[in-house]
Amino acid sequence: MKVKMISRNPDNYVRETKLQQHKMPRNYDPALHPLEGPREYVRALNATKLDRVFAKPFVCNLSGHRDGVSCFGKHPKQLSCLATGAYDGEVRIWDLANRASSRNFVAHDGFVRGITYTQDGGRIFTVGDDKTIKVWKAEAPEVGEDEVPVNTILSKFGLHGISHNRKENKFATCGEVCAIWDEKHNDPLKTLKWGVDTLHTISYNPVETSILACCASDRSIILYDQREAQPLRKVVLTMKSNKLAWNPMEAFNFTVANEDCNLYTFDTRKLQTPLKVHFDHVSAVTDVDYSPTGKEFISGSYDKTIRLYNAHHSHSRDIYHTKRMQHVVCVAWSLDNRYVFSGSDEMNVRMWKANASEKLGVIRPRERVNFNYQEALKQKYAAHPQIKRIARHRQVPRHVLNAQKKMRTVKEKEQVKEANVRKHSKKGKVPFVSEKKKHVLKEEV
Amino acid sequence: MTKTAPKERPKAKTPYKRYFETEKGIKTENDDGGLEYVKLKSKNRQNFTGDFIKMNDKAKKPRPQKAPAKPTQKELESKPKKNPIPEEILQKYSRGEQVQPKGVKTRHFKEKQTRKEVYLEYATEQAARTELLLQETAGQLEADDGETTAEYRQSQIAENVDLQSSAKHFNLNMEFGPYQMRYTKNGRHLLLGGRRGHVAAFDWVTKRLHCEFNAMESVEDVQWLHVPTMYAVAQKTWVYFYDKKGTELHCIKRLNRVNRLDFLPYHFLLAAGNNAGYASWLDVSIGELVGNFNTGLGDIRLMRHNPRNGVLCIGGGRGVVSMWSPKVREPLAKLLCHSTAMTALTVDPKGQHLVTAGLDRAVKVWDIRMLVQDKPLTHFQLRLAANELDVSQRGMLALSQGTYLETYSDLLSGGGSGDGTRLPYLRQRCDAFVHGLRFCPYEDVLGVATAKGFQSLLVPGSGEPNFDALEDNPYETSKQRREHEVHALLEKIPPELITLDPLEITGVDAPTLQEKIDAKRKLFHVKAPRINMKSRHKMKGRGGTAKAARNKQIVKDAKRKEFIAEVREAKKTVINQHTTKEAAKGKDKAPRSVLDRFKPKPPKKQKT
């Protein structure tokens, strides 16, 4: 008789001393792991719930300005550096790592309209309501020295915005006209005009660096080329656009923040219809900024909230608000893709996490593996109704909720009315117009 | 002493390569001394206003060579992989066939799907490769020439195995019988309950007694809960929970006159069947009854849960096995297994087979993943009806007929003595009537509870040799046990998910043919919805109640008319869908004529 029985040597399964790790023999045979599907589903559900439990996006509040914050300037090379301008003409440079203001000076009479760093981060350009462009050193002056601008340029025209070229020593301002400047000259190289009163905002394309885009007060968006003598193209929307941001990765796309509560993403090659209309805000959208990955952007609005959007989705993925935050005027996404900033009317700059439930601080490898696993689970089961409901739910302020309700009823009413008109008119007389096409009036070349 | 240079770490022969990379990924790299090929734009597209100077000495660079075309399916098959994995091992770890991207909409999702399949294949392969790391091999028993394994007695086997294993063969004589018994999920602890009140819990490997007491009441059944520190005992009227020391933790008065207990470890449900036909599920983590209803089957004596999906299989007196879920008051499925009353039933640990025995002296094996079949997979005829059944982790069947006990090494073919006949693998005559029969998980041991005590028998090759420590660990410390309990509680599956197909939750929620048909049929019996109209509040003198009522009636009538028209339209489309073909057939026929009778008659249908 040949006989063998399972007889385990405990030495192989029990640790010898307390200093050792427990021995965990694994067997991945599916027969030993029953109910795979339901167990994984429960794990995904728990991961989604934990995600909402840990969603605490607010990082800190940077206070110091004595009037509303009007604009941001991101340092191209230092993550911990942010410049902000205020309504009273004061500019503050923040040390974000220490959450303190490292430097402040009064730059202009009246509003600071725009701040930008040069591409090497050595100088700061500011424009203000006093029709001047001022150039400042990026380093703080020595002890005892006064804050003096390196250069002050008096402009003939009013100035509303500034943007620096990504590669060359040129920058552009907007106001009554769009002007291209060289850093070394006190007169503009070129002025470009397309028959409008005011250009509110200007932005250089980060990849095709001689292309510029402006938003004008006649509800239009204008594209310029700094090499050409004439503007390139123009598209007119139903309402005014407040801000414009280029997608840094897909640099042929840009997004505008519009007065009609929506954001529009356009493809420069096809301006007739926007690629996407981004809904969800309930009041005028004041500012927009892309994440460095180009996959997401942030928008701030007059409805006292900021929202984060996936660049290809029409509805926001998250909403941030606090009780004390008033109308948001400017927003920015940090260049390491982890934080977002918002500046608002009540003089504060706020710092938020870009991913609301992200854990800050050191993450151990096992923790990292667990986070990755939870992320994969959430994605796999995202379509299940229970999980979808939990992942999507957001508590919004009462005034936003009411406004949403109101907007919904207005929209429903319009739809009913249109349907009724269509019903009682000749076939084809009242055409179906898609939501995308409704908001673009015309394109001019 | 001379110093020797420290040995360098052996370098990897080939650069590290990702699993799904083909050869081309490496070859396309430019290695021409760091010079890169720059494509010049045409003159008018450049941001340059000077003139070009042509350099003649610079030879035109050849275009980077095209990567070799993807190897075809044939080439892939002919080229052997470096460390191939046997097909049957891959099959064991496979979660089913690949999803073909054929019906997937848009190229983006198609590519996503194919990429996903690559990852899944990789995961399967990696899981299969872990087979190398398994430490133990399964037990076995081989007979010498001219002998059969069925001849061997337990004493002979115990003599021929190592000391540690021979200690696993033991008898306990106790006089409070007939006994019921359970092993814990990790196979380490044993719980015995005698009809006349005797309850004993012990670590059967080290033979250390945890507790022993007399409940002073009849004990019908015993069952471990999710940890080996707590167990439930079904006593004369109520179910009691005790801890390892024998302290009474709870008395569950809502579970009364219970005959059979079972525990679903992943759902934390204690299932109980009572003698009035009630099936109850108690969630032991929150202490709530999640399901409690009358099955209408009368006294429940045969009850096992299916480990694959958590469905409770209850054997009725009329040879019918019905399957129950706590949240559905009707059985999920019913299976007519025997024409006579049933005597025993069990489900194998993988949840593939249901084994039933009846008074017709037959033992039948059914496939419970495919419930549409009308024949059992196997059918044994015995001389006496089997009164207890159990299936081991590796698919060994044990059955008892009164005091006589047999094991078969293969569930489907029976037999197993090694000589090709249907002689049992092992057989044993116990000294008393057998009342309980369970294989010990992860051990080659069969526990037999009889009228006079307990016997632990050696059955080589019955248990799974390699356990997964994250699932069940026979060597777990108390700290590990506590941690495992927390993890298990976090992953507790809600009772609503107990369905016949456990993978339903991962599938696409597409309507079945039956649901589609039902939806269409429903169209013909819909009622007009009630219309709740609120008339606008009008100022005084702008219409009275009569006018408002009249307006309301008008609106209601209009809505109803609209609804009726819609339904009629929908019905028409449904009818059209199903009649067009037949109608077309009818139209093809030429009109009948008087001369038709001269045409040759169509051939008559042959009777079959």
C-alpha cells in the first residue's frame, strides 16, 4: 500500500519569532474564492463611500489683501509661488508652502488687471487701470530698499489684460486694441484691431506660440497671429465671454467662460459649433483655467462656487464652495496638477485640492497600492446605479439649489413652448437646433 | 588574507520588457549617434524669411525603417512561448472566454476592450504561474497488485502514515448521542452536539478542549459562526449563541423549534430551517432577521447552502429540492430529484454539483449551474438508501447507509478503488448509526458523528492541500483572526445579492427575451394614467368652480385621447413587426381558380 496524507509542517506556516512577518501562503485558485462578483461590488461600493467621506478639498485660506482679488499670475518654474493682484492696486506674492505672503507692494492706481511672469520666471509684468505696464523683479528687494518697478511703460490705450509669449521675449496686452510688445522696447511692435470697443482678456497659445486669442465686449472671441498684420478670425456668441484658456496639451482647443452660465470649448479649426458646452453654473462664469494635463479645467463663477470639469464632459465632476466665499473672480490650477486656487470678492485667496479626497502627505507603498486598487474598482463599477448615485451626489448651497430649480423650469417651459409652436406650424418651419449650435451667432474671417 | 572583488550582480540578458510590447517597440529607436532626423517645412510655412543654402555634401538620410508588420495569428501559434503554461492549468484560472470587440460601438471603445482583454489574459497567466509556489501536494492512496483500496481498514492506513497524520484518526465514545458535528471553515476546530444536551467545542488537531457542557435541553443542531470563538446551538425551543468558553451570549427567540442550521460566511447570515417549514436568515453582524417566511414544505430536515452563490437548498419530503434566497418569498428554482421521499442532500464546495439521495435507494448528482436539464449527471443505485452525504473539497463523495459508510474518489464516475470497477475507494463499518458526516476542509479527514459518539477517519486525497491565508488560515493567530473579522465585515455582501447566478452583478443589465416579450404583451393591457391637474388660481370673477371643472374635464379628455392614440400606434407597430412576414407569404399565392383541381397534388406529409 502506498499512502500519503496532507501533513503540514508548522515551521512552514508559523513564524518563529515576533520580529518576523506572519507567513501568508496564497492560493489563487478561483474555487477557493467564491462569490467574486458580489464581494468586489461591495468593495467598490465601500471605496465610493469612503471617497465621499474623505472629500475635504479645502486646504487653506490666504488672507492679506485689503480689497477683492482680481487676478492671478502663476510662476512658471516654482510651485510654491503665486502672484495675486487686487482691486486696490496691490500685488502680493505668496509663499504657498508656508501659506504666507512673502512680499507685497502697490503697483497701480486702481485695479490690477493682469499679472504675468516672464517665461524664465525672472520678471513680473503687471497692468492696471492707470494705463501703465510695470515690470518688477521676481526676487524681493534687499532689506532697506524700496519696491521700485524696473520699468514703467505708459500706454496710449486702456489696458485690460496681459499675456506673455511662451518662447519669445514678447508679450501682448489688450484693452481698446490688442498690442504686441517686445520686452526691450517701450512702444508696441504692433497693434491689431477689429472694430470693437474693448478686449477683456488675452491669452497666448502655449504650443503654437504666435497665436493669440481675445475676448471682446461685443460678445466675440477673436484669434490673432502676432506675425500677421490683420486679425485671423472671429466668432460671435450670444453673450459676452469673460475669460479664455487654451488647453495646454491639445493646444488647438480653448475654453471660454461665458456670461450665460456656460463654458464653451472650441476647436480653432472649426469655430461654427463648439466641441462641448459645459453646463452646471447658475450665474455668470468669471474665470477658467486648465490643468497642466489638459484633461480637466476649473471655473469660477459669480454664483460663489467653483466647479471642476472634465474637458470632454458637459457636466462638472465636482463643486467647491464655502459659506464665506463670495463671488469668485479668478481661479488657477497649480502646475503640479494637485491644487487649485480661487480668488474672490471678499479679499481672500483660497487653496483647494484638485482631487477632493486625495490624501496629502507621505503615502506608503501599500497605501498607494490600495488607493490604486480602489480607483480601479470605482471605475469598473461606476455604472451601477447605487454607486453612481453616491459618487455623483453633492451638497450645494441653498441659493444654488434654488437657482438650479428655476433654470430647470425655465428651460422646460421653453421646450414646451417650442414644441407647441412646432406642432401648430408647417412641417420643417421650426427646425430642431442642437444646444451646441444655439449659442453661436456667426463666424467671421 | 586576500580580498576578492565583490561579485557583481548578474545583469539581465534582455532589457526589461512589458508584457504586451512587441519587438517593434525596441527596434524603432534611433541610434545614429544622437543625430535626429528633422523634417523641414515647406518654405512658405516656415517662420523664416531668409534664403535656404543647399548643402550638397549632406546625403539624404534614409527614412526610418518601417516596423515589421504585426505577427499574424499563424506565426504566433507556431512560435513557442518561453515558459508555456499547460492548457488545463490556464483553464483552471480562466474567468471565461474573451469578449469579442465585434459588436462594440465606436473604435475607441473597441480598442479599449481589446486592450482590456490583453490585461485580463496577462492576469490569468500570472495567476496560473503562481501554481509553482504552492507548497503542498494532495494526499493519495494506491493499492498494491491484487488488492483494492476498499480492502484497507482505518487501522492499516493509520499504521502506514506519519505520526502527525495517524494522530488524526481517533474515536470518541460519548453517551449523549445521536450527535451532530461541524468543522470551522478553516478546518481547525470541531463542534459536537448530542441530542441529549451535550455540547463540546475543541481544537481537534491538538485535541485541546475549549468547552464542554450540557444544555439540559435537547440539541437539534450546532453551527460555527464566522469566527471559531462563537457558535450557535439549536436547542429544543430556541437557538442559543455560545462563545468558545461556553458562555451563553444570546438566546434568539425569533428562531424557534429549529431543526437545521447553516451559516453563509460571506453574507454573515445564519440560516435556520424549523419544524413548521419556516426558513429564516439571521444577520449575525447586526442581529436582524433579514428573511423569515414559511416555505410550505413542512418539517425541514434537509438543508445545505450552495457555497458558490449562497442560495439555500432545502430538500422536501416529495423528492423536490427547492432553492431559496432570503429576499424572495418564492423558491428561485425547484428540482424534482426523486420520485420518493429524500433522505439526504449536499452541495459540493465548488457549488457545481448537487448530490441527492432518496428512499428509492438512488444517489443522483445534478449540475446546479445548468438547471434546465431533466436528467442527473450520474445515478448510482445502492442496496440501501443513503442517509447522509457529503462531498469533499477535491470532489470525493462520502455516503452512509445506517452504520455502513463508503467513500468514492470521483463524484461523477463513482468507484475509485483503482481497479476500474465501481468498488468504493474506502469503506468502513461504524459501531452505531451515522447521523452526521462532514469532510474536514484542508485536511484528509472525514468526521463521522454517530449515535454513540464521534469518529475521525483518514481519507487520503480528500482535502485541498494548499490554503489561501487571506481566505481561511488554519494557523491563524488571534490577532490575525480579529483582523480577518474586520475585513470580512467590511466586505459583507448584502442579502439582496443572493441569486442563482453570482456573477449577475458584473454583467450588463440587458433585458432577456422573456422580458422583451412581457413588455410587448403588457402594451395590450395598459390603462390610461390618472391625470392630476391643478387649475391656475384665478382672480375673483374670472371663472367659477363650474368653469374650472369644465376646463379640467376638457384637459383630461384631451390627454386621454392622446394616450389612446399613442397606445394604438404602439400596438400597430408591434403587430406589424410580427405579421409582415406571414402577410407577405399569403400575398404570394395566386388567386384560386377553378382549374386548380387539375394541378398535381402536393405530396402528403409522412407520419413520423
